[in-house]
Amino acid sequence: MHPLLSLSVFWLLPLALTLEEDSPLDCVPRKSVPYHRVNARLFHEEGVFNYSTMLLREDLNLLVLGAREALYALDLNDISKKHASVKWEVTEEQKTECKNKGKDPETECKNYIRILHTMEDNRMYVCGTNAFDPECDYMSYADGKLILEKKGEDGKGKCPFDPFQRYASIMVDNNLYSATSMNFLGSEPILMRSSPVSIRTEFKSSWLNEPNFVSMAQMPEGENSEQGDDDKVYLFFTETAVECDCYNKLVVSRVARVCKGDLGGKRTLQRKWTSFLKARLDCPVLESQLPYIIQDTYRWCDPQQHWKNCLFFAIFTPQSDTSDLSAVCVYQVSDISRVFAEGKYKTPVPVETSFVKWVMYSGDVPVPRPGACINNEARQAGINQSLDLPDRTLQFIKDKPLMDQAIQPVGEKPLLVRRGATFTRIVVNRVQAADGEKYHVMFIGTDEGTMLKAVNYDGEMFIIEEIQLFQPPEPIKILKFSNVTEHLYAGSENGAAQIPLASCERSLSCMDCVLARDPYCGWDKVVGKCVALSNSKSELIQSVKDGDASLCPNADPIKPMNRSIWPGGNLKLSCPSPSNVAKTSWERNSRPLTPSARLQLLQDGLLILNASDSDGGQYRCVSVERSKTDEYTATVAEYQVRIEGSDRGGHILFPQAQRDGPSVAGLQAVVGLLVVSLLVLLAWNFYKGHLPVPWNCGKKSEQTPESHEEGAVHSSVSHQEPPRPALTEDKPLMSGRDNGSSNNNHTRGEAAFSAAGDVNDAPEVNLTSLQYIDDESEI
Ligand SMILES: *[C@@H]1O[C@H](CO)[C@@H](O)[C@H](O)[C@H]1NC(C)=O
Ligand SMILES: *[C@@H]1O[C@H](CO)[C@@H](O)[C@H](O)[C@H]1NC(C)=O
Ligand SMILES: *[C@@H]1O[C@H](CO)[C@@H](O)[C@H](O)[C@H]1NC(C)=O
């Protein structure tokens, strides 16, 4: 009872807030696709967890998946088909040693696969945490088998010790670039290249200060470069800001980069990067707030264009719990590269004895420019490799690796902002729409197992849909995209899922297909279906920028469905809202229907309670959806309702479990609305004295006049009284919490309550309900 009230408050409150806030910052997905309608291909192996390392082997038609103590080779076209697997478990000895060092034998002392890359000879390079003693190995796929070579290479500095620590890595020209901690305690962060001459970062807080590594990417900046520049490797991470003039720790997002040909210095910076430069990365979500922190990036390059046009799509989340916004910002590589190539540096200045302030450096900058790759100009000066760099340049970069200027996103604002589930991963695909233009479609994984599909149309944020990929909800830990299969692959702790880029067939009408504004889909007039652009030769109706559904032919009239009901019975007429942004309304006999206590509007239908003869007739449910250009109306459902001859004990037709129903959120809202209407109805009944005073009547006599209304509300909720016996039956979820169970024998709807009436656990239940009462007394 009380829990019910609090639940309804919790469900309705956010709803009210989102409705009220109508802020452009908060973008609502047009559709929410529940798990059972996604038709994802799934992979999971009994007893195996942590599927968070993935390698696409399009050349072998495989998805190689790294989990805890195991690797799998799955069919790239259908990951539910397993071609091969191989175990990589820690030995008892390793486990004991790990345990003796104080780590948990059941979780930390296992081998979590963390690194998986393709080598030039087609083998794969694999590393695992290996019971806090990281190890690497080579793996090949031959004759339908995955084979580990058991080389036992040291994985220090390549792979984290701690499976819970974030890391990043990339394979470039057969050299592994890794960003991780290189010691047991996790206190020595490095960015390292493992090559014949291994190069790494200096252990200095000005280089890496308690970092969290996010991702890495390479950029072919040496290709046809007029300056004779070198290729770069970029690293995205977060760290505690050294430059912050503040008392509290402040975390900032960074991008750093190194040159591929860096060999370190001769005396200064021996075997260390001479080209490590970093800058702050801004994603201005709201002004005057703590900076948002980066969580993942996706490098997008047009193969036909210069690398300067490559983009980094990055997701950001707040660093404090005070906000639940997540954002996508996009950065152009040329903007990043310009800051490193031409920008000013920051320099530490001692202010007091132990305090250092970082300010812009305005003194002379040595030549060659500190942190620059070896280019033609340097070569002309006789400097052919980083080993030839003068000490002055090296000393400068050793002390001042931080750029003064922060990097701003394209358009200086986010591409997408969303309130709710935290963004975890992103991939981006570019697709040509029917209008001939190409659009970036963002696929964003969240920590609630959903994936958002979103586009920014000329500055307008639009979320096409939100898809529930994992059930029960669990964070998406990895997200990959294959342009060969045109499928997305997601991994979580408990399994992996594969879905196509678009499922156009989910739109059943032209209007829905066009209002979806999905660049992958269009309406085929001839076959009368929403189909993928790529599979269709005929001209399709699509309007991604405007969502102009007036292009659609007139829809076929809806076939009315017959329903009959006994007087006094309840009936639900279903009308699932075609989208989260559509509003539905009802007409009876072609006249707008006014909701009342007996005719209740639900989010997905209409509820007729205690039907009477006057309730018969024709019912029509109409949806109105606002698109960018116009408002569109469609008939969603039509019913012919007949009232049967009177029979008091009558049938009760009540909503079946939703087969086709809305998302969980939808259901919650429905229940919330139900509860509120019930409250109103009951409060009115009490007021009129139609119903007996419920069990906690002791309270009633104490009620002061001003608390009367509130008291009535409380007690009415406590009692799932006659008006809605079916509700309890329908939703056993709630009845379990009914602390009025001791009271069941007083109610008339005994049959309905019997499902709820676990009288035996009353003491426990009462305890929790007491808390609820406490909570409410404060409302
Ligand atoms: C591995 O998966 C289990 C089961 O979901 C989870 O509890 C655990 O936190 C995961 N471990 C890591 C290191 O991610
Ligand atoms: C750099 O290379 C050029 C030509 O390859 C050579 O003549 C020159 O001596 C080299 N300079 C150094 C410092 O090694
Ligand atoms: C897929 O992308 C890669 C680069 O990421 C490109 O080389 C390749 O041509 C693309 N393949 C297809 C079929 O588009």
C-alpha cells in the first residue's frame, strides 16, 4: 500500500519533470524497443562472464571474443554460432600466489582477457590479467580451431594487473601501444610502445596524474605530408588536473599524442617519448559546472578524404553524481593537431614554497619545436631521428608536456545530450540517405543495457530509437561495428549481442516509417512496407531532415475490432502509442471522449470500469505526433463495443499481459496513472462516505482537519478495495508488499487478495512499511 504510493510518486515525478523541463538539452528517443522485440543474436556460455574484449576478423568471417579465462571464435554473421573456443586459465600456483598477495581468488585472481589485436602475419596478439600477473601470447585460427602458442610473454605495461582498471591499446605496424598501469599496486601509469626499442612515458605527475585510460587511435599524418611529418598515435584519458587552481581534486579529459617514429632521446628522455604532448578536451554541456569527463571515443574517417577531416566522436558523463546528463561531442583531427603543432605550452611556476601554478608559457620556445615529430625542417638541420634532438628541446618537453589551449568540439557544443542512463560506448556509421546527403548515425551504449541510435540533423538532436539489448539491464562494456556485415556487436559482463544497423520492418505504416527519420529506412509504396534503402531499387519515401509525413499516401482505413462486455465489467481497449513523442486521444461515436473515473486514459489504451449500457458504441484511438515541420494525425485502433445482457456476476475482461506492449517505463507510467486515478476515486468515495473506513482507523480519530485529505489518501491506497480487484490479480508485484495482509479477511475481494496474502511474512513486511510511513510523513 504505502510502497504503492511511493512507487507511483517515483514514477510520476520524473515524468512530470521531463514534461515540465522541455529543455533542448534533453532529447527523448522517439521509440523505445523492448528486449523481446529486438531479435538480437546472442552469445553466452554457461559459467563464463566478462565478455568485454572484441576483435572483428572480417578476413576470417569471425568475431573473436575475449571473456574471463576463455576466448571464442564466433560466426561474424551470426554470433550465436560458435566455431571454436580456447581456455586460458590461471594455474593453481598462480592463483595461490595472487591470493597470498591479498587478492580475491574468485574474482581478481582469474585471467581476464584484455588485449586482442591482429598481427601482420594474421595471428592474434592476446593479453590477460592472469591473476594480477599480466601475460601475453600469440593465437591463431586454423582448421576451425583457436590455438594459443603458450609463449608466456611478460604483459607488464601492456595489460593491466587489475581487471577493474581501465586501459587502452592499439596495434600499429605490429607494435603494441598500450596505456595502463605497469605495477601490482596500479600506481605507475604509462603509455608504452612495445617494439625492439620500447618507449614509454616519464613517471611524473605532469605527464600522467592518476589517469584513467579511455581509448587510442592512429592517424596517418605522415601520408603525403609536405612537411615530412610522421604518423601519430592519439590517446584519450582522464586525469586529475595539475593546472587547476582549486582546493578539491578536479578531473579533466585529455587527448595526448605521440609520433610513431619516436625513438626517445640520447641522454635526456632516454627510451622515453620525446613527442608526448597533451591538451585538455572540452565538452561544454552546461555552463559553470565541473567539466564533463570522457568515457569512449570513435574515430571516423572518410576513406576518400584527407586525414585532416577525420573526426573523433566522444562521449562524456558528469564527474559528480549531481547530474544524469550524458553527451556526445565531436572533434576534428585538424583542430587537435593544430593545437599541438602551433599552440602555446603551459609551464609550472612556483608560487609559494610548496605550491605550483600552471600558467601559459610566453618565453622562447627552442628549435626544433618541443614535442614535434621529426620533419623535413629538422632533417635539414641534420636531425634525422629523435635521438638527435638537442637537450634544450628535450628538457623543455620533459617539464612542459601540457598545452595551454583546450580543444573545443566542432560547433563548440555537444551533438547530443541525454538525461537518463549513462553513456558507456559509441560507434558511428555514415550513411547516405535518400536525399543524397550523408549523415553520421551514432550508436551509443548505456549502462542500462540499451543502445541509442541518434543523428544530429543540422544542429537538431534526434534519437531515432532506444533498443534494449540486454535483459536484465546491464552496462554495455564494448561496442563494435562491421562495415562488411553492417552489424553492431555489443558485449556486457554476461553475454554478447549482435543487431543489424536498422530494423525498418518495425515500422508498420508509412507515417511511422517517415517520422522515424531513420536514414537507413524508407517506405516502399509498391509493396507497402518500410524497407532498408540499401536493399531497395525502387524510389522510397523518406524525409530525414523534416520528418514530412505528408509525402505518404493515405493510409488504409483501420479495421474495427469487436469487443463485448457485461454491465459492471471492466474492459481495456488497447491503443499502443506509436512513439514516445506521439499523444493519443479517444473518440466515442465520433465525438471526443472525456475521461472520467470510469473511463480512464492509459498510456497504451482506454480502461472502461464498471461498464454500463451507455458505454457501448464505436471507439476510435487517434494519435497526434509533432514532427519538425508539422503535426500528423493517424488512427491507431478502432473498436465496436457491445454491452451484453445484464448479468451481475458478470465476466470481467481485463487487460492481458502486454504482448506487444510498451517498454518497462511505459508500463510503470501506466501503473502510476492507474494508482493515481484509483486514489482520486477512492478519496472521493471516502469523502462521500461510500466506503467503510479502513483498518488503520486508529489514525482517523487522531486526524486533524488539515491532515484529513492526506490521511484519506494514505488509507485509500492501503486498501485495494472493490473497485479494482483485478488489479491485484494482474500485478502480483504490488500485492506482495501489501502490509495490509493481516487485514485481508476484512476485505470483500478475498479471491483477489489470496495471491497477495502471504500472511506469514507479515512482521518483515511491516518493518519495511513502517519506513515507508516514515518517509511519507515528511512529504
Ligand atoms: C565480471 O562479471 C561479473 C558477473 O556479471 C561481475 O560481477 C564482475 O564485476 C565482472 N568483473 C569485471 C572485472 O568486470
Ligand atoms: C642525417 O641523414 C643525412 C642523409 O641521410 C646524413 O647525411 C646526415 O649525416 C645525417 N645526420 C645525422 C646527424 O646523423
Ligand atoms: C570498411 O572500412 C575500412 C576502413 O575502416 C575500409 O578500408 C573498407 O574499405 C570498408 N569496407 C567496406 C565494405 O566499406
